[in-house]
Amino acid sequence: MATNTSTDMCSLYLHFQLTLNASIDNHTACVNNPEDDPNIVTSSMRFYTYSVPVILAIGILGNLVSLRVFLSRNMRKLSASTYLAALSTSDIMALVFYVLMEWLRWGLPSWNNDGQLEFLNAAGICQALFYFSYVSRFLSAWFIVTFTVERYIGVCHPLKRKDICGSRSAQKVICSLILISLIVMLFKPILTSSREFQTRNSVVRRCLPDSQQLMTSFVLDSIYGLSITVVPFLIISILNALIIRKLLHRYQRHRKINIVTEESIIRMEFTVILLVVSFVFIVLNLPYCFVWCKRFLLSNSKRTGREDIWADFDNLEGVLMITRVIFYMNYCVNFFLYSVTGAYFRKELMILVFYRSQRYSDYLKCSRNGNSSPTTPQSWV
């Protein structure tokens, strides 16, 4: 039984390497001896197999609820809500076209040996899935960037806020970003083909870069990777530092003035939501980005034939799967961040839950008897 389990995990490991465009040759432990399958590979594959469905369920449900809240009557008039509604939509798309499809390719077979869905790698289907995966991931990253820019202008350049940060302007920015991504990401299906590969004991079909355009595909994929990781990191980090600096300076100047308006509360809550969401975005992306870069550098050193390098490479593949799961959490965690940091979001969520219910009248009665305003709750942030 142990040998069969090791063999199954080894086969999935080879499929995983193909999915990541890694080379498969006689130096890998799995190819030499299936019983020598590195423990980190087996453990990480199991971790991936059983954790991703939880991320999918929580992420899709949470983003649907968030989308409904941001499109509510009171919230949809705000430009920040427009950006966050777009972010929830792109996160749902990323969960479906990226996370789910990847799990069906090499997570489901680990769960069920008969779970191979070869049609996902069929010509035409695999290109379409890659295309929407690239589009949704690009949009998820850059919606956070545009939201950061909007909050930066609102906080650091308040005189320009009414001209630049309106709901109409947000819709134009979002539509422009969608159009750009739909056009630019066309390179992926064009440079991708469905090909058959001979692994240790079977023939598998995988969606991989066209053999005639390997260098072009590598360069464009590298640029794409930078565009959804490093570039957003830098922009978000710089703008967040400027926002925090401005807020601290403003607090020191006006801490003795006890004037609180509904508009200022909402603006502050959305600013805090931005800071938390963007910080978590960076934290969840960094491990995967770091391990991927280390794996890339190590792959260029494998030609030396040193056994320790090959062992490190196998272990690194296992670590990459674990950090990949952490990266997936980007698409499911925002609902909880909104709920924790935004009293206005929580209020709209409660209205959504108790609407057209007898409990809704009880909720309003409790709100009126409390210290907070019945229109907008005072935020602890």
C-alpha cells in the first residue's frame, strides 16, 4: 500500500512539473525510484489536495456576499465600493478559472485515482482556460493598485478628489483596465499548445508553451509574472507609505478637534480597508514569489549534475506547492478583512442578512438604543 501511494504521488509530482513547465529527466528522485519520493513532495501534495477545496468554497461564497454588499443601494454610490465590487468579481473569476482548474488538473487525481479530466488539456479548451486565468489574475492585482491610487488621491490630494475619485471615474478606470487586459493577455492562448508527453509509465497531454515559441513565451510569461507581483508590490508599498504618513500628520494637526462626520468615517474606513487588503496581498504573494524565483535560479544550475542540487530542486517543488496554496488565499480572504476593518460594511451586511425579516426591525431597534448613529456606526478604526 505504501508503495502504491508513493507511486501515485510520484506520478502526480511529474504531472505537477509538467504543469509548471519544469523539465523531467532521469535526475529526479521520482524517475529514478518511485519509492524514494521525497517526503516533502508527498506531504505538500496532500496539503494542496485537501486545502484548496476549502479555499474555493470560502472564497466563492465570501466574494459573492461582498459583491452583493458593495452593490447595495447605500454602497454602490461610492467610488471605493465600485473598485471593491470589481475586485470581488475578478477574485471569483480567478478562483474558477485558475484555482479550480489547477486543482482539477492535479489535485483531483490525488484525491481520486480515476479523477483525471483530460478534456481540460484538449486543444481549444486549455487555451481558453489559460486566457481567462491570466485575465482574472491580472485584474485582481491591478484593481488593488487602482483602489490604492484612488485612496492616495483622496487622502493626499483632497482638492482633486471630487474631480478624479467619483463613481463615474472609477467605472471608466475599471472598464479601461478590463479592455487592456483582454487585449494584452491574448498572447497566452496564441503561444500555448496542447501536447502529449511520455512520463514514467503513462502518456499525458498538457497545455504548454508552443515548442516553436519557447523563448517568446518565457519572456512574456516573465513580464506577466512581474506585472502581477513585483510591480504591484512596489506601487502599493510606496503609496501606502505616503497615505500612512499623511494620516499621521493630519492626526497630529487635528487631534484636538472633535469633529466627526459620516463622510469622514466612511472615507477613513475605506482607507483602513485598503491598507489592510494591500498589506495582506503583499504578505500572501511574497512566499510564492520568493520560492518561484529561487526555483528558477536553481533550475539553471541543474546542468552541473550535482546530486545535492537535484535533491534541493525536488524539495523546492514541494515547498512551491505549499506557497501556492498561500498565494490562493489572496482570492478568499478579503471578505473577512472587510468584516473586521469596516463598521459600515458590517452594517450593510447586517441589513442584507436581516432584510425583509422580523429580526431586521429588532436590529434597528437595538441600533437606535445604542450610542452609535442609526445612519452610520462609529468605526473603532
